[in-house]
Amino acid sequence: MKITPVNHNKKQFLALLLLGDEQESMIDCYLERGTLYVLQDPEVRAVCVVTDEGDGVLEIKNIAVSPEFQHQGYGRRLIAFIENAYQTFYHILRVGTGDSPLTLPFYERCGFREVRRIPGFFTEHYDHPIIEAGKQLVDMVILEKDF
Ligand SMILES: CC(C)(COP(=O)(O)OP(=O)(O)OC[C@H]1O[C@@H](n2cnc3c(N)ncnc32)[C@H](O)[C@@H]1OP(=O)(O)O)[C@@H](O)C(=O)NCCC(=O)NCCS
């Protein structure tokens, strides 16, 4: 298994990125300024995008594992890789996600804790309803963990 940064033609991974964030115009807001990592084992299995948010905060903007390879530890390995790679330079790792049973337990198992919510984020910023586990996402849940 290897995890490597991708600097060119990041959109070749759009199908996976859309699993983590289903509106392409939202992905366009962070893909170029962010650092994209691809996990291969040996084929591409997962992606992750992180951005520098200033004040020692690194944010996970997108993380996605191919559906057939979910729940096999790849997501956790990507988080561990990010923590290891950035621990010298950052003190908080942040992620924003929907109030969904498909994602919140994953982040909590990886040691993140909810710090606040952004009311109406998904209904205001997305051009269509985002449905997860049969429920429309409304607020964004912000979770953080210390490096
Ligand atoms: C969310 C996602 C990235 C998790 O990656 P993954 O490789 O499936 O997760 P892992 O196998 O590494 O799981 C790590 C831990 O989280 C737990 N977990 C993962 N998904 C879970 C879920 N839906 N419910 C409960 N626990 C979950 C696992 O049981 C595991 O816990 P353990 O180590 O104590 O056994 C992946 O499922 C995914 O790509 N989903 C679709 C895209 C998406 O929603 N991305 C997040 C956008 S915010």
C-alpha cells in the first residue's frame, strides 16, 4: 500500500472525489489550493484532500474510499498518514461533515470530537438536496482533533 501526493490532472480522480463531496463546483473551491493524496493497494482505492486553514489548522476537505473497499481500514490509514505527515507543522486537524450515521461514527472512531455546527450549510451552499442514509443534510458538523 502506498499513499502519494498528486500535483497534476487532479480531476482524473473526480469519480472518487464526488463520493466524498457530491457537487463538483464545491470540489473546485478547494481542489487546486489543497493537497490531494491517493492511496493505492495496488490499484487506486481512496483519496483525500487537505488544506491549510491558517493558525496551525489543517482541514480535511474530502476523503473517500471506493465503495467495494470501504470498512477495510483504508479511511483510517489515510487519516493516520495525514496526522503523521503534518504533525510538525499543525496543531489541529479539522473536518466538516454532514450529520450522518455514515460519516460521524467514522471520524469519532478516528479520535475527532464535535466542536460546533454551521447551521444550514448544506441547504445554503449546495444546489440540490444532499441525502445520506435517507435523511437530508442541513447543518455542517465541525469536528477536530489535536495532532
Ligand atoms: C467515510 C469513509 C471515508 C470511511 O472510510 P473506511 O475505509 O470505510 O473506514 P475504516 O474501515 O477505516 O473505518 C475506521 C473506523 O470507523 C468505523 N466506521 C467507518 N464507517 C462507519 C459507519 N458508517 N458507521 C460506524 N462506524 C464506522 C469502522 O468500524 C472503524 O472502526 P474500528 O477501527 O474501531 O473498527 C468511507 O466509508 C467513504 O468513503 N464513504 C463515502 C464517502 C464519504 O462519505 N466521505 C466522507 C465525506 S465527509
